[in-house]
Amino acid sequence: MDADQTAGARPLTAPTASAWDPAQYAHFGDHRSRPFHELVARAARVATTEPRLVVDLGCGPGELTLTLADRWPGARVVGVDSSPEMLDRAREQDRDGRVEWVHSGAEAWDPAGHGAPVDLLVSNATLQWVPTHLRLLPGWVRALAPDGTLAMQVPSNFDAPSHALMRAVAARHPRAADLAPGLDRASGTAQPETYASLLLALTPHVDVWQTTYLQVLDTPEDGTHPVLDWVRGTGLRPVLGVLTDPAEREAFLADYAAELEQAYPRRDFGVIFPFSRTFAVARRAGS
């Protein structure tokens, strides 16, 4: 997820992050789901066989994980997430029990813990929350079944005004020292070349690319700036987890919203919100 859906291994806990809110995260669902579907489509083309075990690491509220069960009805599908709130929502939606829902963060997740090697490991808008993910990826690829596939996507917009302004407002806030650690932790992605080099050292079957989506966001009915509404569900969570006093929180949001109004002006058709994402698909060579 994005953190944007944002945002699986979402290891932030209070006081550095607020609880994940499935309803807030569901805003802008079409924009958030599009990268997932494009990632899975590429992974399906790269895979050499139909997967028997599919794991969605960072499954969030489960809607997208259920599409994996639709796509591969004969597969065992497992959704893994560190958020109890997200997993509760996922179980509510999975009325037929088609998916196994597992509570775990990425750093604690054991790819060998499902009783069979993973044929397809999907991680969508999750690893930006996992500072150690570059160290974890090689082990995950080696643990795949022969010809198994890793498919990952992470936001690559941490230098965009949405996040740069969030850090700037936090830096001038009276509680800047409390806010900085959570914001630093939530921006841990690498350059596409780094992911390519890391994965190519493990297998020659690697495809890495980057896409910038020019998303057009509608203004919420309450008049909130739509980019603020977007980041409330993902990147702003570390701030909201620290600023628990209502007055303190609203003062921060008002300052941040004023900055967003300048960076992302409202137009008759809405607000243009460019959003870059990095994708990587790697297939382990067969034995």
C-alpha cells in the first residue's frame, strides 16, 4: 500500500505512528490500486508456471489480496500485515475464507514458515516502512521456489513537495525533535539502480522500472486539501501518532495545509498530484 496503501510490514507503533485506519486508507482507492494491478500483471508475464503459494506481504485491508485469489483460484494465498486494524478489515471482507491472514511485520516474517516455498511474493507500497528491506530482499529471493517470483513496488516521491513540506513544517514545530524520527523512518526507499543491482546479483531475470502517475484528485466534501487527505492515510501517520493533543495536531495540519495549497493549487477539475513509484520483478532461476 502506499503508503501510500502503505500502504504490510508497517512496523511503526505508537508513539511514532497512529494506528492504521482502513477507511482513511480506502480514500482514492482507484489511484492506490492501479500500481498493484500493473505490478501483478508484469509478475504474471514473468512467471514460468502457475503459482501454488502466493504471499502478499503488506496486505493492508485485503481488497487487493483478494484479487490474487481471483486471479489464481487454485493457489493458496496468504496475506501478511503488521496492523491488527487492517487485518480485521481484511477478514471482514473475506467472507468465504479464501485467504489466510497472518499478523507479522516484514522484519519478523519467515518465508519458510508457510510449510512450502513461495511461488509469488508480492509487496506493494510496504517496504518504505521497513528500514532494513535492502538486507531482507536477498533472503526472500533465495527462499522462493525454483522459478518463483518476487514483485515489489515502493513510492519514490519522498522528495516531492507533499513530503518535503511535511518535513519542513515538522522542523519548525515546537516538537520537532519528537517528529523527526518517525518521518525519517517513513522515507526509506532506494534508487531504482540500487534495487536492480541488488537483484541482478541474485538472478539474471530482473525487471526494474519507474512510473510517475499524474493523479487528479477531487476535493473532499469537507473542503480539506486532497493531498492532505491522501497523506493522512499513509505518510502523515508518524506525525499524527506524536501530536495526540487535538489543538496541537490541528495547528500542525493548518500550517501544512497552507503549504500544500501553494504547492498543489486547486483547479476546476481538481488537484494534480504527481506520484512516482519504483517497481521491481525478479524471478529466481530454476534448479
